[in-house]
Amino acid sequence: MDSITIGISCGDINGIGLEVILKALAIKKAGQQFKIVIYGSAKVVAYHKNIISEENVQFNSINNASEAQAGKINIINCWADNVNITLGKASDVGGKCAMDALYAAVHDLKKGSIDALVTAPVNKSALKLAGFEHIGHTEYLTVEFKAKDTLMLLVSDDLRVGVVTNHLPIKEVVNSITQERVLRKILIMAESLKVDFNIDRPTIAVLGLNPHAGDDGTIGKEEAKIIAPAIEDAKNHGILAFGPFPADGFFGSGQHRKFDGVLAMYHDQGLVPFKALSFGAGVNYTAGLPVVRTSPDHGTAFDIAGKGEADEMSFIKALYLAADIVRNRGEYVSMHENSLERRKQKALLSETGDDETDDANIPEE
């Protein structure tokens, strides 16, 4: 853990992002065992320091991530000018600062200067005012890292919920649910559960689109024509996928506890039950990226910005999940490299006629 460096983009400076960051790092002393780099502004962070109760908060201003020190609140300045903070209000300035911090953090993530990125909440209308061309973090990172596709995955201690469609108007959801798209999301979830969450044979529940999962076609045919075939395709890939399940009964009866992951068809179908069950302790994770990105499961909360009322628990969870996934990915790669090397050695022994050694000299996986 002490070799891991995690970058934090400051999010909207008019929201609760920096409040929860400082509460987590300065009060709860989260992340003391690895290096933390906040991308934002020392002046803006100092302004938000006055919101929290901890007075003895020391910052370490640095020029690049390589200068970060473990156990300190390291800050990289992403803009030089003084900015106008208007707590609780969306503004082009707030959007611009959030955008600049995100760009700087992603630049370092691409270079490998940081091992993971935790994004503080942004306001989509403020980002739009600032000229941000993407709907949100997930869509931006998907394009920036040239991923074929990604999965918005909400994670808590005992629940993982992904969504087939992210931030789409409801009227556009139905036409966006295709067999190919559902299959892609199942594949991404299965791979992430194995690599990022260290689950060897993950089980995945897939929800229906319509009420009662179509009720045998009387309320809709998408389940029979699109979702069920995608589940069968996933099974042909060796994935333990099941469904489609009616969303209301599935969560109401507690069936979600029987599966390692749940795939919902659209945003609110997955996030409403997730937040009802896990709000304040959930994390938004972008599965399918070549890099690690997490965020707290809440927004900018303009209504309580500056009041000192924000709960930092979700941010703490996001911080530690990012570090855990970095570690899990490293262990997965190491394990499979060892496995490949072991198979090569066995093949070589077989070719040379020395395969009666009972693998005595071959390292175990």
C-alpha cells in the first residue's frame, strides 16, 4: 500500500467535494498508508478548510505527483488565478475548475504518475457552462482512455449494481437496449468481478426492462427478444449469468444477496435500490477502463454546501476501494504470469522428455 499513489480531482468548488475530502483526510486520517495528491488549488482548499471543525490542517504544495509524501495532504495547483467561490450555486467558474482539475489528474493517470483516480462530485450544468463536451466522468474517461465500452458499477460492502445505459433520458432507453449491448455489459461486469474484486467464478443477475420482466410478453417483449438471448450468449462465454428478473421483486425479496453482481437496464432501475440500501457508504466505480477510477455515490449537494453537514464516509470508501482494486489487479496479473510461466516450463519439460519430475522444480501458482 505504501507504494500506491492516488490522485483526487477536487470536483465542483461550490459543492461538498472538498469538504468531504478534508474530513476524510484531515479528521478521519484516511489514506495515511499511501500517497494522496489533490488536483485543485491550495487557496480553494484553504477556503474549504474553514468549513470543517479540524483546525490543524497542514498542506504540502507540490509541482508534480512524484513529490507526494505519504501521510500528507499533497496539493497540485491546476489554475493560477483567484477564483470566485459561490457555495451552493452552479457556475461556469465552478465547472471550469472542476474540468481543469480533472484534466490534470487524467494527464498524470495516463503517464502512470498516479495509480488510481478518485473523482469528487461535479455539477453537470456547471460543466456544460464551462464547455465540457461529455455528459459526465464515466463518458469522458471512456473516450479519453479509448475503451471499447465501460460499465458504471455501484459498489458497497455487500452489493454491486451495474447499468446497461448510463445518463440517458427515459424516452431513449428502450431503443438503446440491444442484445449486443446487454452482452457487452455482462462481459465487462464478469471480467471486473474477477480481476478487480478477486471473485473467481462470479454470479451475475440480470434485470428485465419492463414491469414484472414483461410478464411473459404481456407488458413488453424486450425480455424474450433481447435480454434473455444476451444472457444465453453470456453463458456460452462461460459466465454464470441468470435472469431476467423483475426488478421490484428482486430487490424486495432480497435476491440481490445471492449474486456477486446485478445488471440493471437503466440508471434509476439500478441506482434507486442501490442508494436505498447503501446510501452514504456506496462507491461509483468505472469498470472496463485500463485504469482505476472511483468516486463517492453522491453529488455536489449544493443545498448543504458550506454548512459542514456533509458525510465523508462514501468518499473514504471510494479512496480505499481504489487502492484495493490497484492491489487486486496487480495480484491478478502476477498470478496469471506465474501460471503462464508454469505452463511454459511444463511444456518444455514434456518436449525434452523430462516430464516425469512431478513438477518438483516448477514453482507453484
